[in-house]
Amino acid sequence: MNLASAVSSSPAAGLSRIVIVDPPVGPSATTAGRSRELCTELEAGNIVLMPSSPILIPGEDRDLLFGRRQARSPYHKNIAYRPTEDRITGASGSSEAESEQARRILRDYSRRVTEFLSNLLSPYATKWKLDYASYRPIEEKARPARLHARNDLLHFDSFPTRPTNGARILRFFTNINPVESRVWVTSQTFEAFGPRFAQTTGLANSSGREALTRRMRSFARILGIPVLSRPPYDELMHRCHNLMKEDTDFQETAPKQRWEFAPNSSWIVFTDCVSHAVLSGQYALEQTFLIPQDVLAEAKRSPLAILEKIAGRRLTI
Ligand code: SIN
Ligand code: FE
């Protein structure tokens, strides 16, 4: 069975809704009850949209990011900012002063988003892990990329080199383009899609094979042989990510919703449970948070819980 035929027969099942938070709430405005409600909406696969972003980027910083003050555009690739190390990567080709400017702007963005979400999504804030922030300066429409790195194909996010071991991937995006919307399509949530995916990969029948792999790994560790130990959860999510992008039939026939994120809007989404693709748009900022299972409002709806229920065993290490 390919993924296209694995899509639920009801096209409306498991599609996302937009939940508008407008005007953006100030530091003291979100009650604990409202925070919890928003967490529940996000975990259900809905998108929290702020039509007018609470994180406005000063005009001169935008000009620096767009390269308006230079004869050439200084940033050619997505730039990642690692908050815990206060370091950026991906700025090669720009001068030292330009790299420093990008680092300052991303540091500031990362801090302001973190402060804003500590209030808006307070149940997560005590235990989340601050992951990377990024600046996305490239036009997404027809952006050249190898198949598995293409973001214009529907997928659930999974980090190949930074396993989350079951923690959820929450992302806060801001469209800083002054005139163009950032256009996404989304399809079914993991809750609707995951069980069919698990069927296609034979997850329910794979416990014997996994147990053998686990035994071999611990044996290798005892012998001091280095082992690649990506948790089973991350293996599965990554396999799902790749299979979705490889399946042209699925990409064409999956039920789709199209969203236009207007200039100066921000949106929040669990990209590990909302299948998404970006079709067009240039100049966005983003901050990622890893949300552990024990602070989720409804852990049983998480991709980890869904996959573990089907597998009948733990998928984390
Ligand atoms: C993605 O996570 O697939 C990209 C989203 C975006 O850059 O808008
Ligand atoms: Fe993605």
C-alpha cells in the first residue's frame, strides 16, 4: 500500500483549523485557562495565527536582513541561530559585520519570542528546550533542493541529526516580508495519518525485529563499538518524512488546505503533527521549541503516543 491510498477516506478528517489570537496578548493578559486551551488547540493540529505579530522587527533591522543597504544581498542561505551557544551558522559569504548583525537580530528575535510564549503558552515554558531560531531569506517558490530537503512537499518535521526522543516540535514563524504572503498548504494531522503510515511500515508487526536490534546495540555498546543510536521514535518519524516526500501520488492526491500568512503576521504550529509544505514566500524568521511529553495538555494525542499504541512498546530510549 502506498501513502496515497493510506490517506483516510474522509477528506475532511484530521485537517487543521486556524485559531486567531488578535490582538496579541500582553505579558499579563493570558490566563492559565486560556494558555491551556491554546496548548490543546495546537496539540490537536490547529494553527495559532496572530495577524499582527507581537514580535515586530525594527525597520533598520529588516533593511539589514533584506540587504537593502548593500549593493548585494548579504545572506544566501537559511541562517540558523543556536540560542544556548549564541552562535549562528549558514552566514558564509557575508562579511564579519553582516554575520554579527544577523546574530544580533536573531538573538533578539529568539529572546522576544521566548518571552512572549512563556506567557501565551505558560504550561510548556517550565520544561521546554529552546532549539534553533532561523532566518529564511530565500524565495521558496521553485527553490532548488534535493528531494528529502524540499519544503514544498507535504511532510511532518523530523530532525535527522537532532533526535527529540519523543519531545514535540513547536515552531513560531514570522513573515517579515513587507508585501508578499508566505503560502503554505497543509494536509492531515498525524492523528489522522499516522496510523495508516504505521500500517504501511509494518510497525505493528515489527517488535521482534526491533528487540533484536536493541539487543545487538547493547551488545555493541558492551564491546565498546560505536553505535548510531537514534531512538526508534525518531527513526519512524524520519522514515515517515522521507516516504511522504518520495510519494508523488500522495503529494498529488492528499486533501489540502491552503494558507496565506500575510506580511507581519506570526503563526505557531506543531510541525511534527501538522503535515505542511511551503509553496512561496521570502524572508521569514522562526524559533523552534522542543516540548517534552510531561507538559503536554493531551499527551495521548502526540505522535509518540499514537505510534507506541500501535507498536505496543516504548519507542524512546
Ligand atoms: C518547513 O518547515 O517545511 C518550512 C516552513 C517555512 O519555511 O515556512
Ligand atoms: Fe517542515
